[in-house]
Amino acid sequence: MNAVTEGLSALLDPSIGVCLLVGVLLGTLVGAVPGITAAMAVALAAGFTLTLEPLQGLAILLSIYVAAQFGDRVPSILINTPGTPASIATTFDGFPMAKQGRAGIALTSSALVSAVGSVVGICILIFAAQPIASVALQFGPAEMFALVVFGMTMMIGVSGGRVVKGLFAGILGLLLGTIGRDPITGDGRFTFGLNELSSGIPFIAAIVGLFGIAEVFNQMISKHPNLMPTPITQLGKWWPNKAERRELVKPALIGSGVGAVVGVVPAAGGDIAGIVSWDQTRRASKTPEKFGKGSLEGLAAADTASTATMGGSLTTTLALGVPGDAVMAVMIGSMVIWGLQPGPALFVDSPDLVYSLAGIMLLATFVALALALVRMRGVIKLLDLPQQYLWAVIITFCMVGTYAVQNSAFDVGLMLVFGLLGLLLRRTGFPAGPLVLGLILGPLAESNIRRAFLIDGAASIYTSAIAVGLLVLSALAVLGPYIRTGLKKGLRRGTRERIDA
């Protein structure tokens, strides 16, 4: 109890409040600019915070981390461009809702469920840090491979009913994921002598091109009125009614659960959690056919899960000293410089710090939520621009954000190439979601299965209860719809036979 009191009382310092507000404003801005990730913003801010007291600096860094999860929803919903990788799944239903004149409902609902996910993640940090971290510690290469395989089953879900084309797009993503250095030997593969590809396809350039640039190109060449996308001319109603609020509950619960589990697994971030949650909610929904076409359930599931990972990621970082994601990797470096060593000893040496950090994240969540709701009316000004000017603004933001990641003009050129690829996919009916999923999960699957085989051969897979359980779930996820369809047909046939008899 003393640790709780000391940790929370430390937040009464006015300087902590100032640092928190600065972090929230920066994080919201960072999230709203496509291509600039929370990890990049935290890395840049870390250099300026090292002269501050540890808690002041951590208040800025954590607030940026939290607020970016709210800011990145705006471009995902309004212009179909993920502000950060964590909001990829937001585009699946957020942008279709905006085109239907429901942008206000989408933005408000996203902010509300994001806050719910963040609070759930913080509760995990407070109450279950050590038990959950002990489970995450059991995830070796075999378990990580099984988790990635489970994630790959989502390719069917994000195909929007075009399963065959979705699988082809997913395979293309897996092939693109082989570009770069071999994860075991370090040899270059398919880089064509370009040093810029030695680390693989720049992920930010790929997703900004496939979603944002492709959407702009698609609008530019759509000359015929019947082919033009529905323009987003207004936010429409911005507060969900009682029925819509009730519709948010189930996906928020599923998203919270998925985000809590994915968050504690090192290297698995909000992007994977959002996609997995979207697909699992679609399977549990009474109206799965609406997903990908403007489903409020789909939007809520994705955004709840991606923000719920924050608490789990910080839990893994503090309890094990293993970064839960890229942002936490930066955080660990800053904490070490301040003389704070993440790991099991932290809960013994500085237990009050854990509660201080949880309090900072909780306050940042509520401030970011308030800011997201207040700015709602001002967002429409962006949409009032003539379409050609809006295109110029979007392309400029995409180019600046992509260039800023590595200060690389090559990345900008690659972004435009992926924009053309995304346009081709749209025009031929191939969904971009599975390609992105393959690009994310392919390298993870390859590196972990090869490490598992090097350690103990194929036995490392089937002797792990966690790996076997995840692989069984993967098989059920793929075969489940066909099994249910067969059972329904059998029941209907049996019913007809009894009636005829």
C-alpha cells in the first residue's frame, strides 16, 4: 500500500502535469501525420528528456506513446491512411464509415473504445504484471512461430469475401517479406545490390503507399461520376446513440482480451493485435458480412485491441527487461541512462515507480480522449478543401512522414511504387490487407521456425503445449466456417427428411 501511495503522490508535482500535457499534444500530432510512428517520436523526444528528472522524462515519453494511439485514427478514418502501423485495421471499417457520412460516429467511437482498451491495458500493468510476464517468458521461437501462424489465418478474414484473391495477395506479401538479410546467416536476399533493402522492405513506406497513396491515385483517375468515391463532405452525427453504444460493448470486450494477450508477447504490437481482434470479432458477430464495409463492430474491435497492448507491452518491459515493442525498446534505453534497470528487481527496488507510470498512462489516456472529442468539430476543415488541394496535402504528408523515418529519398520512391501496386490491386479486386499481413508476419514466421529447428528440430514444435494449442486454434480458425456450414446443411437436410417422413 505504501508503494501505491508513494507512486501516485509523486504525480502531484505540477511539473509532471506540464510534461504530460506536452507529451499528449506531441503524441496527438505525431499520430495524425501518416508515416511518423510513435517509436520514432519517442526516440526523438528521448534525447531532449534526458536532462529532466526520470519521472518527468518518462511522463513525456509515455504520454506521446498513449496519445499517438488516439491521433493516428484520424487519417485512418478520414483519408484511409494509417497514421501509425497500429491503426492499419482501423482503415478496414473506419474509411468505409466515413464514405457513408458516418465519419463523426467513427471518430467518436474510436476515441471511446481506444480509451477503454488503454484502461484495460493499464489495469493489467497494475494487477497482473508479474503473472502475465511469467507466461510471456515461456514464449520461445516455437511458440512465437505458432502465434504467427495463428495470425496468418487472418488473411481469410481481411479478404472481404474474395478468399482466393486474398490468399494470392497474402502470398505476395510473404514473398516480399523475404527481401533483405537472411535472419539466420545474414546473407542478402533479393536486394539487387541496394543497401536500402538490406533490412527488408521499409514497412512504413509500404503501408502508406498501399493505403494512402493508392487511395489518392484511385480518386485521381476516376473520371466517370459513377466511379468516383463518395466524397466525405461532413462528419455527420458525431455522438453514437444508445443502440450504437450497445453495439460497441461486445467488440470492445473481445478487443481488450486480444490486446491484453498480444501486448505481453515481445515484438507483437498493436498492428497484429488490431488485425487479430478484427477477425475474431467478425467470426463472433451476427452480421459478419458488414465487416470491411463500414461495420462499427469492426472499428471498435481493432481500436480497442491496438490500445490495450500498451499496458501489456509496458508490463513485459518492466517485469522482464524485454522490450514489448519498438517504443519500449527506446524506453529501456532512457531508463538505463537514468539509472533504472527494468526487470524483476525493479518491483523490489522501485515498486512505487510502477504505480507512477500506470498513473501517468491513465491520466494521459483521459487527456488524449478529451482532446480527441474536442477537436472533432475542427477536423471537418481539412475535408472542406477542394479535392485537388486535399490530394496535395495528403501526398505531402505521406512523403514527409515516410522520408522522416530514415531520412531516405529511396523510401519515398518505394512508397510511390507501392502506391501504384495498391492502385493495381484495387482495380483488379485484390485486397491489400492480406498483402500487408504477409509482409508483417512472414519474416517473423521464417525467423522463428528456423530458430526452433536449430534448437531442437521439429520436436520443438510438437513438444510445446503452447505451440500445439495455437496451431490447433489456427486449424480451427481456417476450417471452422466450413465445418459450421456443413453442420447447418446436415441439420437442414435432417429436418426436411423428418418433415417428409
